[in-house]
Amino acid sequence: MVKLQSLLSAILFALSATAMEIPSDWTAPVEPFNVVGNIYYVGTAELSSWLIVTPEGYILLDAPLEENVALILSNVEKLGFDPMKIKVLLNSHAHLDHAGGLAAIKAKTGARLYMSKADAELAARGGKDDFAFGDSATYPPVVADVILQDGQGVTLGGSAPGGTTLVAYLTPGHTKGNTTWTTRVRDGDRELFVIFAPSISAPGYTLVGNAEYPEIVDDYRATFKRLGNIADPASPTPDVVLSTHGSFFDLEKKAAARRAGEAENPFVSPGALGEFVETWRTHFEESLAQQRDQK
Ligand SMILES: [Zn+2]
């Protein structure tokens, strides 16, 4: 888990500042590229945005920051796709750095936005009254069209080749409606199980005696356990582990290898999920123990 400490302090610093400070890599452009199968990266150096291409239009997962919207849409175009064919908008969680651009993209494309109930409420407030950040990281409010149930699939392109279903798992903690997405993709002659792993950090969060979120510790622990066990009938563990921040899955290095045309796709790494979850779980338990000691 490279750069985890520096990343954590960057996020903590950014989000605890009274006036929200945006780290420069949150808006730094990177060349968009094909990740695996019909999944493309259209985000920035640090904040992920995923385009999933189907015969009936596109799914966009996450729209980090309002000021990145033009860049995201131009990345879609650069890849040869028409941004107006974005039909479905999904979100990992309703913080500024993953949901800040949803309102603008929804208005421009008319795409339908699917969100969990708790994060739909946070997004409708534009990030205000966040249990951890209060009103310090707000963004243009956006209203979800569909409220997701746990385990619900969102399909575009039906059963035609390239038709894709993403499945939502509610994994609360980082936000109360924090959502993990999985899908299966065809990549050449193989089929791969892909997870869009959520943010599971707790940057500066009050874990002991949190009146705004009394069940926070139980939620995090259940989420770590659930994530660690995510499987599907054909795969005991995801073959491809992507996530919300580039530094969570070594985007820079892997993207360079992918662009260089490495024979083995660097994003295919079965077993990576276990390491991801364990790293964050350990960090969480250390923070919790520290907070308990201080009480
Ligand atoms: Zn967040």
C-alpha cells in the first residue's frame, strides 16, 4: 500500500481545513486509457472516474469535483466516445472528491443517477452536515433518481455482448451510504471479476462516543469483513481491484505499464483485495485503540 501515510495526511489536512484545500493531484490530468475489458479510466491523477462502455450507452462511476467535469468529459471524448451517451451515473460515496461533479454531468447528459439512501441524502445536501466534516467540504447538490438496495444490480446494454451489470454492496463507515461496486468483464478470451473498492479510511473521524454516528465502529468492522469476503460464483476473489483514489491501487505505475503495452495487464492482480482491506483494517484498529487510550 504505497504512499498510504502521506495520502492519509493529505486527505486529513485537506478535509479538516476550514476552507477546503484541494491537493494539486486531485485536479492534475492524466491521459485516459482502457483499464480492462470495457472499463476506461477518465479521472485525474488521484481521483478516480470510471467509464463503462456498453452497446446502449455508458455508465460513469464517480465525478470527482465540479472543477474536473470538463476534464472528465473531454477524457471520454478523447477515447472516442460521445459524452452525451452517458446514460447511468453511479457513485462510490457522496463526498466532494467523488460526487462534486455529479450535478453538472447529470444536467448536461440527462443520465439517471443511482445512489444508496444515506448517500443520496448527503448528496442532496451538497455534502453539508456531514457527520465528520460538517459543512467544510460542500459541492453542488444533486438528487438521485433511483435509491439502491443492498445487492441491487444496475444493467445497461441488457444481455447483448458488452451489456454490463454493476452490483451495489452497501459498505457503510466512511460515509453512512458508502457503496462498493462489482462487475464482470470480458477481456479477450477470459472473463474477469472486478471490484471498485470503496474508501475505507477514517480520516480524523471520532470513533469513540460519536453522537452523530453511534454505530460507526460496528459499521466499519462489518464493512471490512464483508469486503474481505466478496466473491462471485465464478471467482473466489476479485481479479481486478480498482478504487476511489489513484494511490489506493497504484494507478500511476500501472497506467504507465498499461500504456507501454505490457503483455500482462497490470490491473489484473487476484489477491489484491485482501491486502487492501487488511491495510485499512489495521490502520482503523490502531486509530480506534489510540482514541480509546486518550479517553
Ligand atoms: Zn470520502
